[in-house]
Amino acid sequence: MQGKAENKAAMRMNLGLSSTDDQRPVVGCITRLVPQKGVHLIKHAIYRTLEMGGQFELFGSCPVPHIQREFEGIANQFQNHEHIRLILKYDESLSHAIYAASDMFIIPSIFEPCGLTQVSHLLQMLIHEF
């Protein structure tokens, strides 16, 4: 678990999130912001995580203009917040860092019960354990 704590501390520093309470859980979400992913669920999770005392990291791109504008508005609302960070682009190395640092993830989908995200990251954990 030492590696997890180090990854979490580094991610908080890189994203400008508060690290005064290192026991505060970090919720990660890495996704395309499209209707079939349930963007309303992601928005709810952002606000609910904050209400429950957690930190939230969203890392996602959006090809749908009205959804992009909506999430840009949320990102602007929280741009200086110490517990919420929205990054509206995709970068492979940053996505791995967020997976390594987060305590839990949300992977919403309207119709896909188990997508590639779950399979690929569980596979990485299994390979790492061997």
C-alpha cells in the first residue's frame, strides 16, 4: 500500500488538490463524455463525492459540443477547488497515473455492463501480481 500512498500524494500535487487530509478518498473517472456513458451520472458523482468528503478527478474528452460546454462550465466552477479537478482531454500516461492514485473509480455506462476499461485495467493488475 506504500506505492498507493505515494501515487496518491503525487497525483494530488500534480493536479493541485489538497493533501492536508491524506485519508480523504479519491474517486477517479476516465471516460469519453458522451451520452451513452451516462454523463448525468458523472455530474451527480462529482457533487456527491464533494458532499461525502472525498476528492474527484475526472479525465475525459468530449466530441459532443453541448456536453463539452457543460463540462467546461463545471470545470470552471471548480477550477480553484481543493477537492475537485476536471481535465477535459485524454493523455495515456496521465490516465495510468489516475488509475494508480485513485481509491475507487466510476465507470458509468447506459448499456455496456462490462466494457474495455474494466477488462484492460483488471488485466494489468493481474499481470502485475504475477
